[in-house]
Amino acid sequence: MVHLLREANVEKAIAFYGDTAAIPERNIAYLTELGSEAAEAQLQQWLNPTLHK
């Protein structure tokens, strides 16, 4: 996966979220708590929004 980030957007994110280094750990914890089936359902809803209205 490749993410292209504009410097201005990164600066805004850091200003808003503070410790951006902790974001990956928070995401891992969230997905672990959510569980694989619910995470897959959310991903499919994001990938195919018209199918899940």
C-alpha cells in the first residue's frame, strides 16, 4: 500500500491529533477489538457504498 501525503495535510493532522506516532497502535487495537468479521464488513461498506445503503 502506498500513501501520498501532502505536507500541509500532514502538518494539519499533527496539529489536530498530537502524537501521530501512536495512530498505528490505536488502529491495531481498534481492529483487534472490532474483530475480523466486523472489520471486513466495514471495509466492504467503504469499498461498495451503494450496496450497503
